Amino acid sequence: MSQAPLSPAPVVVGIDVATAAVRVVCVDAGGRVAAEARAGLPAPSRGPGGACEQDAGAWWPATAAALRRATGALPHGGREVVAVAVSATSGTLVPTGADGAPLGPALMYDDRRAAELNSRAQQAGSARWRKLGLTVGPTAALGRLAWCVRAYGASAVRHVLHTPDLLGWHLTGGPVAADWSHALKSGYDPRAGGWATEAFDALDVPSALLPEVAAPGTASGTVCRPAARETGLPEGCSVRLGMTDGCAGQLATGAVSPGQFVGVLGTTYVLKGVARELPADPTGAVYSHRHPDGWWLPGGASNTGGEALAATDPARLPHLDAAAAERGPASCVTYPLRRDGERFPFVSGEARGFLLGSPADDADLHRADLEGVAFLERLALERMSALGVPASGPLYAAGGGSRSALWNRIRATVLDRPLRVVERAESAFGAALLAASGTLHADLTTAAATMTAGTGHEVLPALAEQAALNASYTRFRGEMESRGWL
């Protein structure tokens, strides 16, 4: 008697639309990546007044192409996909007509053309922004939304869509809700659960233009037949709301429960955590996204980080790491800020890098720079604790800097807590976790715990070096206090 063929093991799909490319990952319930693919995007074009644009018409063809390659590599050709979610850059917008077709290019996340409109929005909604702990800066999407109405006309602009909103339209065949992560910089108040109407009234933006907003991970529709033909996704599979690339990257580390934090050491240093209550930072150094489960995701981005080593020949870094590891704690103290001004964990336009003492050699200076970034990380966690959000357990570590074993050991020692170095802190993987929430797993916490379990490795503090590093940190912090930055 012949046996019936086994049903394919279900997978979810995470899509990340970055500036240069679309990336797709197909992940099973245990977190194994079953297939992945990418497709390039045209480079953004820059213009006068800080304008930065990209052809929004390229997003769907690139996404469909990457999906076809990924689903085609699955054992059952994509039939096993049960859900999909999209992550993208925060604040990128495109105006469309009633049919969802772009009226012009997308205005990118760093486009500054609406700086004056954002200033007016900041003033009009100042009481709201203060409660939310948010500042409407020159590149906020709120002002660009109003700019689109002015540039194309209120009668022509029927929607202003974030990147995932446009892709959701293609996937489902109709408009979808915006997630509250992508909507944050467009003027949505996740604390109050509504749009900042006073700011939009001040900018003459029709309320009908503002979309429905829902939590990340919410089911927003199903894949329609045309999208299924173009992508290899099965018709009828669930389309779930995603989050911004930074938030999705945090989820991918597994840091999704209150008290958990991740330190991302790339060109700059970024700290992100989970809090039960919204922390209000009067200085503006820390701002918060809303967690899919209703908690908060406070964080901030420094102006230093891996950039501290930018002047060093990459080929020399392994040699310098080895020499610095053998030497031990540095004889001098640095704040390796290579530009003017700091934005996190404190805000100061007067901040400048400094060097206390004279390094014995290049290895000593290299070690001091690594320690300086670790000191900034400790200062950041202390700032979070002062706001009522203490970190618990190991610090999750991601970014290019976390590939340095020496740097990880220094960070663990300075922080006096283990570092859990994660392997796939990728936005597409984080989007897959959101797709798995409510489909492969009961909720996001379960999805993250299951799908990131057993990945990465732990780095413990070097107890023999703690006294010296604590003394250097005291000098580091004292110098900042004496300069009036803290």
C-alpha cells in the first residue's frame, strides 16, 4: 500500500527593502534559512535642497524577482510558504493615485526638502511630541507627506505610502494598513493610538490621506493571484505587517522581551532595548518605537562606533588586535569621536573627541579606541537605566564590530556582563519572525525564542582587566562631565 506524500514543512518569508537591494529569506519554524535571494535597486539620486529620490516603480519588480528566486529554490517551489512580511527603511514615502500607482519618485528617508514643514509640525504638536519623547527633525517623513500634497495637489494624491504599504498593495491586490513602526516618523502617535491631527491641520494635510494603522505582525490580507504568479508565493498565504529595518534587525537578534538590549556596532554605535513603559527622555537622545506586543523599543544612535577605526588600514586590524590583546588595558583614554557633535547617549553640538595621556605605540592607541567605544556603550546603558529601563541578562551584540574577539571581550569587561554575539541580526530575518508570529508560532516572543535559539556565542568579562578598565571609565566619564556634556 503506497503512502501519501508528506506535506511540505511550512516556512515564512521575510523581505527587506534596503537602499541598494531587496533581500528575501525563507525560514522554517526552527529558524533555519531554507532559501534566500536578492535583487538590486537603482541608486537614489540627490538634488538641491537635500533632496534624495529613488524610482519607486523599481521596488515591486525587484521584490518579485527576489521572491521568484527564493521560492524557486525551496523543495516544493514555494507551496510551503504560509506568511510573508516586509521591512524597509524608516521614513521613505511615495505619493500615489487612487489605484496605488506612484505619481513620482519615492522621497527617501534622508531627504531634507521638507525641513521647514517639519519645523512647523514640531511647533504645532510640541505637547504631543514631548509626551512621546520624539523630535520632528529635518528629515522626518511627516513634512515630506505634506510636501507631496503641495507638489502634486490634494486632488491627485490619494495615498502617501511607505515602502511596505506599496508592496503590500501589490501582494494583496489592494490597500493595506500601515504598521505603527513605519508610521512613527510620518506623524503617527503610538502612545495615543492615532495620528497627530494638530500637526497635519497646521500643514493643511487632509485627514482622509492618513491610512489605517495596526501593530506589526497583524494580518493585512492574503497573496492575490497576480502576485502569486509573479512571485512563486502560494495564492492565499498570509501577508503580515512588518517593521522598519532597524526594529526588524533588533527582533532578529532575539532581543524582544523587557530588559533585553542589543548593541549594534557598525560604522556608528546603536543601542536598542525593550521596555514595559515608554521612557521619556527630555534631552531627545533616546526615542522609542512601539513593540508589536504593546511594549516599547527605546534606543539611540551615537556619532561614534566602528568609525573610530576608519583611518586604520583594514589589513592591519588583525595585527593591531593581537598586539593590543597581548598588551592589556590601554595606558591612555580616548573618546574616539571623528566628527563634531554627539547625539547619543547625550546630545551636544559641542562634543569633540579627546585623548587623555600619550599612547606608547599604535597598538596602545588602537586598544584605547576600542575601550573608548566600550565606555560609550556603558554610558548608553547607564542612560537607559536612569530613564527607568535597566538592562537584564547578557547584552546581545551585532554589527561588523562584533566580529572582533578582542573588542567583544573589552565590551563584556567594561559592562561587567556577558555579550551574546548573534549571527543573523538581519532585517529580512526579523521580518520573517513577524511573519511567523501567529502562523508558525503563537506570538512574537515564542517565535523569537524558538527561531533564534542556539545561534551565536557568549563572551564573558575578563576579570583580571576589570579594575584597570573601571579606572579608565571613571576618567572617561569625568572628562565629559568637566566639559559640561553630561
